[in-house]
Amino acid sequence: MSTGALALVSLLYLLVLFAIAYGGDRRVGLTGRPLSGPWIYSLSLAVYCTSWTFFGSVGLASSRGLMFLPIYLGPTLMAALWPMVVGKMIRIGRAERITSIADFISSRYGKSHSVGALVTGIAIIGIVPYISLQLKAVSDTFELLTHETTANLFDTAFYVTVILAAFSILFGARHIDASEHHRGMVSAIAFESVVKLAAFLLVGGLVTYSFHDGFGDLFAQAAARPDIAQLFTFAGSGDYGTWISLTLLSMMAIICLPRQFQVAVVENVDEAHVRRAAWLFPLYLILINLFVLPIALAGRLAFADQGVDPDTFVLALPLAKDSAVFATIAFLGGLSAATGMVIVETIALATMFSNYIAMPLLVRGYLAFAPGRDSLSGVVLAIRRLAIVGFLLLGYLYARLTGENFTLVGIGLMSFTAVAQFAPVLLGGLFWRGGSKAGALAGLAAGFLLWAYTLFLPSLARSGVLPSSFTEWGPFGMALLKPGALFGLAGMEAVPHALMWSMIANIGCYVLVSLISEQSAIERIQASQFVDSFNAVPGGTSQFWRGNATISDLQALAARFVGAEHAEAAFRGFSQTRRISPNPDEANPELVEFTERLLAGAIGTATARVVVASVAKGEIVSLHEVMDILDENSQVIAYSHKLEQKSKELETTTAELRAAYEKLSDLSRLKDEFIATVTHELRTPLTSIRSFSEILFDNPQVDLSQRQEFLGIVIKESERLTRLINQVLDLAKLEADTDTWDLVDSDLVQVMEDAASSVGQLFKDKGVALDLDLPAQPVHLETDRDRFSQVVINLLSNAVKFCDPQTGRVQVSLRDQADGITVSVRDNGPGIPDWACEKVFDKFQQVGDTMTSKPAGTGLGLTISRNIVSHLGGRIWVESPPGQGAMFAFFLPRIPSDGNLGAGSIGPDH
Amino acid sequence: MARSVLIVDDEPNIVISLEFLVRQAGYESRIARDGDAALAAVAERLPDLILLDVMMPKRDGYDVCQTIRANPAWAGVRIIMLTARGREIDREKGFALGVDDYVTKPFSTREVVELIKHYLEPAP
Amino acid sequence: MPHRRAFRLRKSKAVRDKLAAAFLLGAALFTPPLLMLFMNGGMVAGVPVFALYVFSAWIGLTGVVALIAEKGEGD
């Protein structure tokens, strides 16, 4: 293909691109609805895929197999964290009118000039090789396609450089406010992403399905060649280290590359787009990497040892088959990949350069000499345009100097490692309040120096720009300081080695210096604005200004930097949306803040702050006060929140305590009553015993029959006393649960017969009939024999007490059921009134007609019975239909539940 | 005519022993098993002295005492309270209601007899 | 309406948390212990096992992220 034809095609492509960009900008003006959806956003993020991806990945894959992939897996992983990290950056970026990554980092560390300048310096030095990579790729492929090599001073690469510079200026440096969205540029970048993906898929499809018979055929042919088949796996364990390093490196790069920051944060129009990009962007990466390995394998198979540069396989393969159309497509794909990167990257760098290197110098001069009233906005634009040209020329120079010594990926990785130095201060600044300006400076500087020493300088040495002795023997022959094996750490590949040392130095210095250095007031304000941005209140730092300035002062100031027309429009817009202070002359803090942001878009946040401060005389001294108040406020809020929580806790605790106290005092009252009752019950028999003993003692003349009667009473009352004491102790033991329960398999029929016979005399004495209704077969149950027997005897003697002599009748029955047994004792006595049925089981609750006679007994029998039954897991109750006597019954389950046995709790009705 | 003593208690054995003591001391004894019976007995014929148990079913000793003291016609009757509760507060309550004296169970028989004699035969 | 806002914030935080979990899953998928498992040099369906694994895991992870991100979209 002729040079002229290809040049024409290329220019046409670039013009189409410009038309899209121009249209994109216009549509903002006409309908207010630009192309700015989540798809455009995701596609614009694909500016990540440059010539490196388009040509370089194939080159790397042809020698290292899948080692090209970590560069895309890292961003895929990071994309999942975008809503958290990039979402936060977007929010902050919008609030602080951030125009670049340098601006962002500088703003975080107290709007510091030095931090911004350092970031800018690192970015420029780190990115220039990356730009040169694009120039090299475009010029190499151009020459490959036209079979033309120009070795004079103005070679192909130079023309490429000039054309790209012109387009970058057209795209990105037409307006003054860098924080405004370059919607046209974003549309063009998104279009380029489509072009390069389509081109790569077309070439990949052609190579895989036309030149070969699909994936299977290609892999089978490759597998047949041992030297190619080794690409399917890793060569050694060192490869794993490299794999991990490259993954980490690309994770940091996707956040820290100035152009990625530009499209992801500065150009973002809606935070919600980030969430969709979190999977659309990885999808794009998958698609564009699908054919990398097949093309690399096809290239190895087709050009075995023919000296074809693997970085050009994408183009060389269609060319070798004389497919000019596909070769042109491949070239255009590569061109779009390169131009996209160059345009966005140089615009981003130029903004940083003008804000942090050129403007501070200029502003210092401007403030010192205060020249005429001419606007500075033209100067700002000129600086940016010159910077774009300058960076491209530097890239060109680097390409010329290093020549053919490096692969595309090698150069790209060096740039990645340079920008990765931003990651600690960037991410640390987002999530760690303690990171200070001094720490950021120390970390950045240390990381950058180690990067330069271990990666950048050796690259220059290999190209012959620097003497190569220091890379081979170490500086001054000190082998320990050899750049490729620092401190004797040999055996690592250059990039992982450099990444490790620079990160150790960077993070170490950042954290250590941050910890030992003190933050200034503005650093603390900015740190909390950044770290708390997800729950920050809008309003920025305006409340911290307590300056005095007139509106006309501020407007005049703004006019000098952004142009009179723009400034007037902005101030008019501001006064329409907000009520300006009552005194028309005096600017309120909001307006001061507004002016600062307006200027920040043009000259960066740090410079804007200095410039506005010079007019508004906002006192930073007062910031200390405000910070103290703020600190105090947040402490008070936290404290009162805690108090509120505590008082709530206290309330519930109090309620619990009150309930417990009431329960306790209830129990204590019951205990008192119990003791009083026991005392009474003990004193009564004791009284009789003492009385009769004294009577007998004092009256020896009492006749024999009376003596016998009295002694009989003494004996009976003594027995009663003994019984009472025993039962009280019994009950105490039951309630304290100190007794051991002897659970054995027992024949209840036998137990009941024994119990009946032991009370037989009682029945005979009173003339009460006792009917036993027991099963013929033994009834077995695991139970405590003695306790069971005690309950039965209690119920029987209870029943006999209430029966009339002679006519009384008591029926006892035992029912064997599936789930347990029921024993019932029925009498034909007076029965129990309804109100008493609940109470009969309570202590000393005897129900009887005391008019005639008081029932014998202690009043504890039923209480003890209930405790025993509960303890065995059963229940006891009484039924007393009017006129039919009383029926006491208890039920015991076949398997006593563990909860009721020996656990101290006594059944459900307790 | 012999002085009469009304014994009020719901414990039969205690009643038996008190009855023996009262009779041996030479007084007439009558018996009531609870508070209502006691008031009925008083209404029937006023005794000179009442040995009154406190803890009884239906109507307790305090109640009986209060009723008796509320009736001016019964003003001359002496009341000795018998109680199994030896607490100070019970004693106070008894005196406040117009009890003449107080005996705690289990009591000494001699003390009870002396008390009865003391109230029925004032020192000449 | 403050409580609506709080609800939305909570919801977007839940999405962010789930995405962070997806990140950890991805990190596990693409690091040595699992990678080594597929580094045997064999072929499955005419494709090297290692390549097949990496691309499958990649697609799977992207699918998971898509599910999480798009599910939280509808508020």
C-alpha cells in the first residue's frame, strides 16, 4: 500500500473522530442530552487498552503464553471495587472541582502545591515512555504496511507525533475550564474503543477461522511443536510471582493512570454509571483478549525464525496472506488504540503540568509584579497546548533514544510501575485519615526514586544513553546496589523486583512519616472531607472561611484567569441561584468558595486557594478554632449518641432489676410467711406437750386414767411434731434440689399395693373403705420408688382425713397409657370448693370445716406431692364436681424429660 | 359463785390442758372452738376472763377482742391473749386492742395460772 | 425524606459490600493455589486447560459482578 493512500486513510479516520467529538460537544449545546450513558462511560474506560493491548499483548503471548493476562485480570478485580473506590473519588472530585489525579492527591493532603507538583513530575517522567510506545507502534505498523523506512531526521514517528499533538489540542485544550466535561472527547474515545475491539475481533476471527480451522486446529498445531506448546503453562515457580506482581501492578494502574483518572472520575457525569462499568469494562477486556493467544500461536507457526517482530503479528499475519483490507483494518485498530491513549493522557498531563508546575511559577510572578489587567486565561490555554506538544516530543525523543531495545509491553510496564507509586497515597488518603502531607511527599519521593533507580535508569543504560557499567556491576562497583538485584535480591524479573522495592519504600515512608508528622488544620479538614465523603454534608470548606472581600474584587480576580465573559456569566448564575449577602459589596464565604472552585477548574485547587486567599484574606488562623469546634462537636455528638444508647440500656436494665426485685420481695414475703406459719405449726404441738408435762409434773395426785390420757396426748403431739419437722425438711430438700433421685425400673402395681397396705391401719381405724383398681399385669416405669410411694401415701392419707367415718370410701386406680401413667385417688368426702382447687397444693393450705374438727396433718403433704411429681416430669391436679367428693390425680410421663430432672426447676406449674 | 373463764382455741389438746388448769384453780370453765363461738358464748353469759387464741379459722382473736371492747356492756371482762407468734408487733397490736395481758405459746402452765389468779383476784 | 435516603444509602452499601466479596472471590480464583491446579499442560476440547480455566473463571466472575451490580440498580 502506498504511503499516500495509507496516510489519507489515517487522516480520514482522524477527521471522522474529530467530527464525532465536535458533534458530541454540539449536542450538549443543542439538546442538552449528550451521549453520556453508562455504555459510553464503560467504553471510554477502555482507553486502558492501547497499542500495548492491540499489538504488545500478542508479542508477549508469543514468548510468555498467558503472561499477558494479569494486566487485564487486575483491572477486572479492581472493577468490582470501583463502586467503593471510584464512586468515592467521583463524589470528592465533584465537590472539590478536581481536574486531575495530581489535583486529587494534592487536595487530599491539604491542597498542597508540593504534593501536586511531585505527582505531576512522577506522572510526566513515568508516562513519557508510555507515549513513546504508542508513537513507536503507530510508526512501526505504518512502515510495515507501506514497506517504507525513513531514516532521516523527520521519520514517520515524527509525523505521527505532530499529527497526534494537533488532534490532542483540538480535542482537549480548546476550553479553559478543565473540570468541565469534555463530552465530545469522551464520545470520540468511546467510538475508538468500538473500533479497536471490532478490528481486533475481525483480525482474530480471520486468523483463527480463515487461516486456520478454528481454535481446535490452531491449538493442535501448536501442541505439536514443543517450543510453542510450552506457552500453555508456566515455565517455573518464578512465573507465579511475576503473575501476581503484574496483577497487583495493573490493579493499581487502572486507578492511578492519569488518563484512567480523567475518564473514570473527571469525565464521569453520573455516579451510577460506575456500577454498570464494573462488569461492562471487564466484559470488554475479555472480548479484546479472546484472540490474543490464537494470533500469537498463528504468528509463531507462520513466521518461525523469520525475524518478524512478534509485536506486529496482528498486522503481519493478514499482510502475509496479502489481505490488504484486513491489514488496513488492523492498522486502523492500532491507530485508534494509540490515538485514544495519547489524546486522553496528554490532556490529563497537560492539565496537571499547567496547574502544578507552570501556574504556580506564573502566579507567583503575577502576584509579585502585578502587571496590567490583561486576562490570564489565554496564557493558561497556551501553556496547556505547549505542554501537549512537549510531552509528545519527549515521547518521540524517548522512542528515538531507546530504539528497538524494548518490547511494547516492557515499556508499558515501566510506566505502570511509575504511576503505581500514587496508589498508597491515593487509596491511603481515601480510607486513612492519618495520612499527612509530609508522609505523602516522603512516600511518593521514596517510591519514585527506587522506581527510577531500578527500572528507568537501567532502561536508559541499555539504550546507551547512560553508561551500562552501573547496571552490571552496581554503582562504584558495589554489587549490593545493583539496580536489577538490589540488596542482593537476585533472580526476580525486573518489573516485580522494582515494584516490590519501590512499594516497600513508598508505603513504609508514607505510613511512618504520616505517623510521626503533625497535620496542619487544612490537612485535617481535607482528610476528613475525603475519608468521610460517603456521609459528608455538602458545603465543602466554605464554612471555614471568615474572609472579607468585595464581590467586584472576586469577579475581577476570576476574570483574569477564566476570561471576563466567563467570569461574569458564572457570577450572574451564582447570584441567581443563591441569595447573595445583604451588603451587596461584601462577598459571603459561599461566594469566596465559589470563586475558588471556579479558578480551581482553570489553575488547580492549590493555586486557586492561594490566589483567592490573597484577595479574600481568609484567615487560616481561624481554621484552628473551627477545627477545634468541629472536633468538639463531633465528639459531643458521638458522646451524646453513646449516652442515649447507655440510657436506653439502663432503662431496660432498670426494668429487669425492678422485675427481679419484685419477684425477690415476693419470694421473701412468701418465705417470711412460711417461716411464721411453720413457727406457729411447731409451737402448737409444743404447747400441748409442755402443758401436759407440767401439769403431770405439778400434779402427782392426778388419777391414773387421766394421767394415761394426758401422756397419750403428749405422745401424739410429739409424733405430730416429728412428722412436721420431717416434712419441712423434706420440702426444703425438694426445693433446694439437694437430694439424689434414685431412678430405677419399678413395677408400679407392686409399689401401689405396698403403699395401700402401709396406710391400711389408718383406713381400718376410721372405718373407711379402700378400693384398689390396679392392672393385672405389672406396669413398669423408670422412677424413684420411694418418692412415688410417698405421693401415693400422701394422697391416700389426705383422702381418708376428709372422709366420714363408716360411710367413707376411697378408690385408687392406676392407668397404664402410651405416654405415661395416671394415678387417681377418689374419695366421697365433702369435696373441695372451686376457689380452693388451685390452692390446695400450696403450703399450709388446709381446706376443711374447722367448725367441727380440724383435719389432722401438717398442711405440707400436697405441696410435697406436687414437688415430687413435678420433679419426675409429671403433673398433679384435683377435680371436685359438687357433691361427688374430690379426685386427686397425677400423671407421670414414660420418659421423664431431662429438663425437669435434677435441673432445679420444678415443673411447669411452678 | 365461782368466777368463770372462757377458753377460746381451735387446738383441742390445748383446750384440754387449759380446762384442766382453770378448773384446778377453782374457776368455772367454758369452751369455744373459734371466734364466732367465743362471741356467742360471751353474749350468752359474760365471763370474767377470756383466754383468747389469736390464730383461729374464720374470726381471729384480734377481731374477737375488738368486738368485745367495742361493747360497753362487756367492759369488765379481762382478756389474756395466747399466741404462737411471739413477735413484738403482734403484742403491740394486742395491747392496742385492749388486751389485758399476753402469753406466748408454748407457755408455762404456772405462769398462766398465776396470771388468771392475778386478774380474777385483785390484791386485797 | 431522610429515611428514604438512609435506606438508599444502606442499599448501595450492601451492593458495595457484595462487590467487595466478589473481589475476594476473584482474587482467590486468579492466584497460585487454584492456578497450579490447572497448570498440567493438558488439553480439554482442543483448548489448553490453563487458558480454558482462566477465561471461564474470568467470564464467571464478570457474570457474578453483573448480577450484583444490576440487581441493586432497581431502586
